[in-house]
Amino acid sequence: MARILITSALPYINGIKHLGNLVGSQLPADLYARYMRARGHEVMFICATDEHGTPAELAAAKAGEEVSAYCARMHAVQAELARGFGLSFDHFGRSSSPQNRDLTQHLAARLAKAGLIEQVSESQVYSPADGRFLPDRYITGTCPACGYENARGDQCENCTKQLDPTDLINPRSAISGATDLEVRATRHLFLRQSALRARLDAWIDSQQGWPVLTTSIAKKWLHDGDGLQDRGITRDLDWGIPVQFDGAPWEGMEDKVFYVWFDAPIEYIAATAEWAEAQGLSDAAWRRWWRTDAGADDVRYVQFMGKDNVPFHTLSFPATLIGANFDGTEPWKLVDYIKSFNYLNYDGGQFSTSQGRGVFMDQALEILPGDYWRWWLLSHAPESSDSEFTWENFQAGVNKDLADVLGNLVSRVTKFCRSKFGETVPEGGAPGAREAALRAALEGRLRAYERHMEAMEVRKSAAELRALWVLGNEYLQEAAPWAAFKNDPAQAAMQIRLALNLIRVYAVISQPFIPDAAARIMAALGSGDWSWPDDLAGALEVLPPGQGFMVPDVLFAKIGDEQRAEWAARFSGQRAEA
RNA sequence: GGGCCUGUAGCUCAAUUGGUCAGAGCAGAGCGCUCAUAACGCUUUGGUUGGGGGUUCGAGUCCCUCCGGGCCUACCA
């Protein structure tokens, strides 16, 4: 039994995430977590809401709430949606937790002690009307290069020229529209990542088999131009983790907070501490996952994220942890494997939170249960390149794979048995060559499925699982128990007993993809044996003759053409305000 | 501008990192079955692997070039 630590990129707090966000991190992370638990490994699956930063403040203001109240409310909303999608976090934390505050301040202090923190004076645009410093992209104005009037302070979206906010003509606040902007001097802490560049480079080089997407992005940042740049880790905001030093104000840093990207990954650790507290456990319970001097040396740590998150997970966060261990007294667990994903597009364009384009998690669950989405999204995960959601493809995938291949199989087997033998696993008959061939075919595909799941090859895993389901239909067609029943009822009994057991095995192995449907199958069959079919022959005899079962309700309803058309129309345009 | 990824049958994707690999699923066509959510099974039609050139005994697989799509480019997170 191995110990596996799994983290999903943290969903940001300002609103409900769309399906692209879901399939890029939380969903595949959950798939892996469920699979590893099913294989008997000890798993710690951590996620949390990422709550700090300017967008959270603005979203709260827009909602007319205190930012802390807003975050608490949205955290509850996101947690509920996560449950709806069957996301099996061991803990779904909050980056605003006391644990994260303490740990973030602690790690910053360690980095300072290591000489990896530097105070830098810089000029920032301040908006008196908004009462805040404005991040570059919250300043808009006319692009000096192309004349586009809504250019952002970091880059003109029209001509793609990179800008400095002070380049803009007629700059104004993107928040209030205020034009009385001024440039003020401010001081910030910088993490001297550049000092760790060689360490990070060697560390990346030492990793085996990481996705190209992961390493190429990391390498780009390490070697592009002047190499890895130091990074500001503080901001002039109210909402965030105060920049303090062992509880005392950090000189010159009064009224500042840590940059959200500094504290967000630290929340992976802090959330584990939150978990320990919630479980009534001691610090040792979470430290054995995160400190190699406290038991984490045999932990395998896997992170899941969209490609936009890669730089922070390959560079900044490792730099934080490596730097904090400058004297060898705080060996933090570094990630062992980073599974990164491309983007899921929506029907020819991008999902857009701001434009309300695409399907959001709450809307998805209003339409259909989580399993439908889990299956389609995972079987189309954007692993090698961006992939695309279309209602036609969604309908086809759900109807064919879930309703026809798996759902109908469960239906035909249980209903046939009920009509010929009653709702009891029938006895009699002896397996023959056909059954041996089925077992061999299952064995081959099951091991392939396991290999793909181990390797986090999400789409290949889904394809293999589907192929396993198909074997059931093939067997039934060949065995034809409805024909055998006429002349040799015992033969038919054996065949259908095997089929019932096969369905149970399908429930067990399909559980990582479609946990709810799997549970319904198991409940209908009256089985609570979720053990993985390492011994396939044995697993196919778990349901003994005489055991009662029930015909389950239709596992997956089909999506009709009219319904599909209606949904396509409903989600094409502006999302109604939630 | 720079960097990275990507372009394989109508659609979604595979091809053990140069050696029968040109494949699967869906869609289409035909046949079969009738237990089942008009479901299932079998057979089958589609591709000169974006265009062009090159290396090699041999290239979706390597090189050059052109065309198309996407992402990143460090103060959104």
C-alpha cells in the first residue's frame, strides 16, 4: 500500500466555475483519488477555495457584502457543487483559514531568514476614487500603439502589444472609471527565485515522464530572456494574509498582504492541517503528508492543474518550499508528478466567465446528474491539446456510452433474470469455454485499464473502460441465454449468474468515473463488496446463487434531440445573473 | 515579435517515441438477434496522416519551408 497525496488546483472564489475549469483539475484529480483508494492505497485528496486577491474584493463589493462574508458564502456554494459532481475531497479548505495565515507567515519568515526575500521600492498606480492601488490590468486606456480605446494596462488586447500602465493615453480605473489616477511609491517583498534558478532547473530535469506541457512551460520561464525573474509576493490590499514576521509587523510592510499566488499553493498544506483539526487529530497527522522528516518520505505527491497554473507549481511554490529548507531543518514534500491539462472550449469558442458563455457547474447539475458530466468530460479531457464541448458530441457520448452500452446492459441482464428466474441470482450450470474466453478478454482489458489509470491517461482509461463494458454485451449476444433457456435452463442460469456478477465488477471498476451509478448498481445487486478485482475469477463469483437483487431504475436516461437543441440555445449567450 | 503545443477517415481521438500502424469509437451502409433504455452483436464504406521539399532501406513519426488552430509571454487568478 502506497501513500498518495493529491491536490487539485484551487478554484478561485469569485463565482461559479465552468466545465472547463472542472475538467482541468478537480475532476481528473478526483478520478485519480478514487482509483487509488479503490486499489487500497492511502490517499489524501486536498482542494480548497482560493480566496484572496483583488477580484475577490471587487466581487464582494459588487455583491454588496463584506469580503469575508462573500468568501464564506461562495465557499459553501462551491463545496455544494463539488458534492454534486461527486468530488471526493478529503478536505475542501479555504485559503483564508488561520492555518494558512500561520503557515504562509511562517514560510515567508523562513525565506527571509534564508536571505531569499528582498524589499523593493516601486511605483504603482493608485486610484484615490477607488481607494486602492490598481493592478495593471485594472487600468484601461487608449493604446499608444494602435489607438484601441479599451487597452488594458498590461497588454493591448487589440494589437497584443505589451504595455506599462503609464503608457496608456487617458488612463482610467477599470473598476470605477475614475481618471484621477496617480503614481505612488510603494515597497514590496520579492521572492528571489533567481537565486534558486539552478536548483529548480536541476529539480525539473530530474523528473521523469512529466507531460511536455508541464516541463516546456517551466523551462520557458527558467531560460527565457534573463532567466527566472524574482517575483513580488506582497500587495497593497486589505483582504489577504497580513505581511508579518512571527506575529510582529514586518517593518515597512504595514497594511500589506501576501500576494494571492504566494499563499494559494501553501494552502495545499494548510488545508491538510485544516483536515487534521476537523478530524480532531494532532499536527503529526498532517505533517506525515508534508514533511519528509515526519513521515512524508514515502508519499507520492501528484498535482492536477490547467496549463495556466503550471509556472506557479513548477517554480514559485517549489522555490518557496526549497528556500524554506535552506538550513535543512524544514524538509517539505515537493511534488512528484504534475499532470497538466489544456483548455476545454465551448462550441467553437472559449468558455467565458465574464460573458457567461458555456455551461457552469450549477447549471450543469440542474440539467443532469454529475455522472453524465463526469463521464463525458473525462472521456474528452484536454490532455494532448485543447478539446471542445459541443452538445452534439455530449449527447452522442452520453447516449451511446452510458445509456446504451452500460445502462442497457444492466437493464437487460437484470430484467431477463427477473422474468426467467425471479429476482434471485440463479443457481446451476457450469461455465465452459465461452466463459473462459470472456474472462481472458476481461483480464486483458482490465490490466490495460489499470495501467492507464496509474499513468493518469484519462482518455485512454475511459476508452478502455468502455471496451470492458462492451465485452458484456458481446458475451450476452454470443451466449444468448434467452435461447439457452428454452432447452437448457441450467445453462442459461449459469450465463445470467455470470452476467450479474459481471455487472457488479463493472460497478466496482467504473466507480472512479461514475460513482453514483456504480453505487446504484451495487445497491440493486445487494453487494457492498467494493474490493478491486485483482482476482477476476473470484470477483465474478462474489454474488452467490440465491442472493436476491432488484432491477434498478434506468441508470442513464437518453438525451433527446429536442432537449439538446433547447440546451444549446439556452447556453449559447449571456448567462442570466445567478 | 519570441517560445511552446497542435493539424491523422464527416466528428472525437489512437498509433509501443523511424520498422505491416494507417487504427478505434461515433455517424453512414448491410446483415443478425429479440433478453434490453428501437437497445445489443457481426460485417462494411470513408484518409496519398494540412501543402511542398529533404534525410533514410524504410516517416503521421526526424529536418526545412509554407498554410491553419491554440496557449504562454511573468501585476487577473
